[in-house]
Amino acid sequence: MGRLALVAVLALLNAGCARGCTSSQPPIHLNPNMDLQPKSKAQAESGFFYDGMAMRPPVPGTIARGELREDRAFFEGKDAAGQPLAASPVEPTPELLARGAERYRIYCAPCHDARGDGKGILATRGNVPTTSMHADKVLTASDGHLFEVVTNGLGLMPAYRWPIPPADRWAIVAHVREMQRNRQQEASQP
């Protein structure tokens, strides 16, 4: 039994030393091509290319995956002539309206307030003039114009082109129109 215990202890010591121990021998590379390939680091200089840069610019006319913007109505809110669309190109489904309400609460309600009256926190505490979603200029504006305002901003309102993708901008426009319809129904009831 003593010999067996000694062999087990030596095996454990030998197994523990195999990992993390230094060796003068180089590691075994079954395919050294991946480690030793010629390459250039990002932003490095290169004598190979005429402009001296190792990073190559994209080929002219190429478009990154997922960035093709063929549908001008959806991505810009404009028709073929470049005029704002009268109506949204997206159907106002219950899911879209729910998404629009959620995005409106995040991005729009701090200024325009939850009901769209233009009396949000910035207006009440910061005295920042904010447009009511029920003002005549918003009621008569086309959906494409509202999309453009959310995209590029207007007056003191910042542009939301980068934080809000186009589908969510259309959802916000649909939610604003729904708020306006609800307000008109409330006003028409005795």
C-alpha cells in the first residue's frame, strides 16, 4: 500500500508541474502560419502602398452590410421628389404604437411631457420653450416632416438620428398621431 501511495503522490506532483512551469523549449506549433504571418497593425505605416498607410480605404461605391438605404421613404421620410411624405410608410400596428410609446417616454417626454402638452421637466424647471404636440403647426405637419424633425432636430430640439433608428422614429411619429387623435376624441365628448 505504501508504494501505491508514493506513486499517486508523485503522479500528482508531476501533473501539477506540467501547467505553468517554465521551459527552455519553444512551444509546439502544429500550424505556425497563424502566429508568424506577415501583417500590419492598425494605423501603422507601410512602405508597400503608395500613400504610406497600412490600413486601406474602402473600395469606392461599397456599402457596409446592413447600411443599404434604398427605401428613401422609410429612411429619410421623403418621396422621390425630395418632399416630406404626407403619411407614414409604416402601418400603425399595436406593436408599433407600443414601441412608439416606449421610445416617446424615453426621448420625448422629458421636454414634451407624457401627454405631449409641451410641459415636461425642461419646460417647467428649466424654462425651455417646448412645442406642444397638439399645437396647430404640429397637427397640420406631415408625417414626413415630423420624422425629419426627430431625425435632424429643429430649433432647440437636438437631432436624434444616431440614438433612434428609423423604425423607432416612425414608431414615435405613429405614437404622436395616436396622442393627437385621443386628445381630439376627449375634446369632442361632452
